Amino acid sequence: MISADTLMQLAIDAAKQGITRGQSPFGCAIAIGERVITATHNHVLAHTDITAHAEIHALRLACKEENSIFLENAHVAATCEPCPMCMAALHWARVDTVYYGASISDAEKAGFNELNVPAQQLLQLGNSPVKLIKNIRQEDCKALFTEWRHNTPMPY
């Protein structure tokens, strides 16, 4: 199985690619075993789609690639703690494990309009079997917000 650190690096690289394309600083990578299915970034502005968060975009690509709405045994790395929409979608896709770096609080401090509902709380309330592991490459993920601020001419 691909390591959490390696998978997160792919998500970080995708987020950086998104930043250079004028997108917000979020990335997501999905793997099953050693096979990386996708690594992508937030596409909200590019697609004029408020739901095109990195995790949602990654799920869409991965489900299409796997020809299934279920991604059992998948491991997901998200550069930021999934919002309630993304966490619910990850649950519905039946992924096994979600790793994240920066927290919802970090995103909020960077100026993003967050629903301050911790992903772990949502999983507990919903009785979800998805495993959630925080603080993977946390400082590298938080640095994406700084990089984004330096590359974005207007407040988000």
C-alpha cells in the first residue's frame, strides 16, 4: 500500500498546480493499494461549480476510472480537513481511510468560509466506518495557504 506521506505529497503537488492555475490551495489524491487513481486540485473557479472541491473532483475522476460509485479499500489524502460536503461524499464512496494535513481552522484563518464541523465529529454522528487520520504533512499543507496568498491578487 502507498504510504500516507507519499500520497499526501501527490495531493500537495496537485494543490500547487491548482494555485498556478488560479485555483484555491486544496489538493486530493486517491489510491487503492500501490495504484494511484488520481491526484487533482480544487476546480471551483475553473468550473464555476461551488461543489468542485478537490475531494469531490478527485472522487468524480476516481469513480469514473474505476467505473464504480464505490471506492472500497481506497486511501485518500486531502491537503485540508474535508468539509462536511466532502466528508459525506467520501463516506458514500465507501473509502477506507482519509488522511489530511491542515485543519478546518487553518482554512478559516486563511480566509475561507468554512462550516466549522470537524470531520471526525461528522463521522461519529453518522456512525461511519471511514478512518480519519489527521496532521499528515501538516506544515507543508498549511504552507499552501501562504503560497496561495502570495499568488492570488485579490482576497478569496
